[in-house]
Amino acid sequence: MFTLNIEGTEKQYKEKVRLLDLIDDPARDYFIALVNNRMRELHYEVDYDATVEFLNTEHPEAIHVYEASMRYLIAMAFHNLYPEFEFKFNYSISRSVFCHILNLEQRGELGRIIDELREEMKRLVEADLPIRRYEMDKDEAVEFYKKHGYDDKLDVIKYRPEDVVHFYECDGYLNYMYSLMVPSTGYLKEFTLRAYPPGFVFQYPRAETGGKIPPFVDAPIYGRTLREANRWVEMIEANTIAKMNRHAESERIVDFVQMNEAKHNQMLSEIGQRVKENSGDVRLIAIAGPSSSGKTTFSNRLRVELMTQGMNPVMISLDDYYLDRDQIEPDENGHIDLEHINTLDIDLFNQNMLDLIQGKEVKIPNFDFMTKKRSGYKKLQITANNPIIIEGIHALNETLTELIPKHQKFKIFISPQLQLNIDYHNPISITNLRLLRRIVRDKKFRNAPASKTIGMWGSVRKGEFKWIYPHQEGADYIFNSSLAYELCVMKKYALDTLMEIPRDSEHFITANRLIKFLKYFKDVDDTYVPNNSLLREFIGGSCF
């Protein structure tokens, strides 16, 4: 006899029971479950005392399972219809996943292929085929990959620390997406496919939109930088973990690190040249990007770059334009959203920037974060050779600088756009890269445990979708702040703090998911990292 606490209701059972059989609602809103705070698939059988919580697409961890299962479904549809095609998944614009058909020769065939894939996926969903998990030992898996020509999966298996390899089988099709899966194809009803040559993007329900598929918003500027990022890692042979690890194990790792840093130098030089060429117009340089993009180091390196172009830039902190805390109106729940643009003195900032550009002497406020009030002012006057650099969550928002003519502004969106895969069917999330950067930085500089960083990440992401991403397409330049080698360096810092999270913590699931893919990376000693690298902002030792 054992007791299960299911969504707050206790029930006793004499024999083991499948999680699927505990769900009263036949509408199939649930995709995964927590059993004593451990993620379990709905096929899992319980025969011990446990607390059970079922998760739907409003929960971010259920979304990870749904998205991975969607990749499996698409791969299975390719296998059934076009076994000769090679394809690669990457995270893409508008919260979608891009499927790049690598050996598509006739672009004109893309529309027909997508239509047929969509119909095959619908057929598989309607057939409600079970998806079963089982294990092979490494030797068996190697032979399976060799037989089917999965060279990318074969490359990474040698870095797998476990002695067994997991697979999922559905109607004779085998694959593994480094994730738990939904119980059957019938759970994957909600998706869209959209042509995006040389492939297509698929969308799926998202937790931040209440389990709904968000509207597709094209982002041609950001999309172009993602393609450029993909071409870069292909050129330097670092687009999969196995290829990156070969660099890490090489005696020439220092050359590889410096090559990546030189790429950042090249982009900074491009920005400097563009600002110099338009120095008669550009007076305000605005920098924004999501959390842990490396904005602080980037701003300092840009300042130095502009100095080499003969300019003498000044940096002004948006933080100094916070309103006194008692001047900020709370929301309908009595809470103060410190990320809201209305927490800034927008009128004063606009006027100060306009006056500075016109050559007037200005009193710049100073905000005291201890007292949460403005503590005084400092005088500032600039010349035509002093471009102003501002950096912050709202820097690209036109409301903040609406008094400044557009031709006098140069907007930069910064974000890591790492195009790295475990294998071709399993991309590494850019969002997870930023989360790992923040976990490492918070531990290093604030002695904050990973659990605290993970706990606030949902709120951080909510603010990004509200205040940052809507303005990225208005940027004059998008700076890719990723470094192909960075996870090899951050691994040791991140693992230590992630492993401190106890199994009964609500954040253990996220931590465990991050740990699983970090273990594949070989270490790169951080002594190879230059002291002006953007990576130093997170691991420490920055000259800035």
C-alpha cells in the first residue's frame, strides 16, 4: 500500500500505477509530471509514496518537452517521406525553431515539401502512436549510428559520460532528442510550419503566452545575424559540441580563442568605422540587449574603439535617471515594476540629451540606490567630438530619446547568438547560454546561489519580451556577443553552483537539464581568455 498526493488530494493504491492513469481530464492538457519533484514521463509507473504534479504548456519545463517532441515528430516525418534529406534544427526568430534542409537542391520544391511534411505530421498526430523510451549501451548505439549514417550523433557519443544511450521508438523510428518526451504523437496537435528558405520554421505553444502559439513576427535584421552566426561557426568548425571539443583538446586552443576574440574586434571596428563615417550626424549611441549579453564590457570596448577613431566618447548611465521611489506609481496590485520605462525621468533625460547635443551645459542627476532617491547633480558639457554612449534596458526605445532626431542616433542591439548543436537534431538554446552566464556571474560577484538566479529568470524573461525584443529590429547594428568556446570555460563554474541545488528544490529540474548538456563539453582553461574579453564580465578578471 502506498499513498500518492495528486494535486493536493491524497489517494492510496495497492499496485503500481501509470501516471497517465491518474489523469482524470481526458483533454490531454498535461505533457509531463513531477514525482517527488523529479521530472517523469506520463508512461512512468509509481509504486511508492509520492507527491505528483502534472504540468501543461503553461509551465516552462513542459514546453521544453513539447518542443523536443516536436523535433522528433518532424524528424520522423522526414524519415517517412524524405529519408535522403539531411536537416539541422536551430533556435530562430519569433520564438520558433528553424529547420535547415542541408541538401535541398531545388529551392522551388520547398513549398511542396513543407506541405507534405505538414500533412504527414498531422497523420502521425491523428494516429496517436506511442513514443517509448529504451536504452542501448554505447557500442550498440555506435553501430546504430554508423548503419544509418548519423555522423553528427556518432561524433558526440564519445563525450557522453554515461555508459548507456537513450533512444525513443515510435512505429519503428528511432531517435533521441536529449529530453523527456510526450507519451504519444497525439499530444502534439498544436504547431505551425512556415516556409523560411532554405528551410522552414515551426512554432509551438509557449509558457509565456499562456500555452498558446504566439503570433509570428518576422525579424529580417535579427534573422540575418543568426544566419551570419551560423556561417561563422561552420567556417571555424565549431557548430557542434564534438567539433568544439576537438578545438578544446587541441594544442592550438589558444589560436582558436584568439580567433573568436578577433571576430569581436572586427565587429567593434565595423561599428567604429560607421560612427566615424557619420560623425557629423551621430551624436547618441544607444545600446540594449537581453540579460547577460555582455553590455557593460561591450560599452567599454566600444568607448575604446571610438577613441582609436579620434573621438572622445562620454558614457551616461540610465540608472541615474530613476525617479525617486516615492514618485513611482504602483500597479493595480500595489507592486512597483522597476523595469517599466515610467520608472525613469523620461522628460529630463530627453531634455538633457538634446541640450548636450546642442552644446549646452547640463546638470546630470546622480541616483543613490541606498536611499532610492536622487542625491545631487554633476555638470557636463560636450563638443561635437564627444558622442554620448547610453546603455540599458530601454536604450532602444524611441520614447526615451524622442527629442533627438533619428539621424543623430546609432542604435546597437547586443545578444549572444550562439549557433551550436549537440547534434544536428538538437540545438543548444541561446536563452540557456544567457542563463548560464548569469548563474556564473551572480555566483562570482554576488555570491548568489544558482537557485536564486533560476528563480528570478522567469521575471527577467518577461521583462525582455516586454521592453527589449520589440525594439531589436530598429537597431542599426546587431552585435553577436557569443564566443564559440565560452561553454568550455564556464562549465566548471556553472557545474559547481548548479550541483549545490538539492533534489527537493523547485529549481532542481532546470538545474539538472543544464547539467546534462554541460557535461558534454571539454574544459578550456580560463587563462587563455583575454582580460578585455566579454566573457570576463561573467567569470571575472576583466580589465574593465
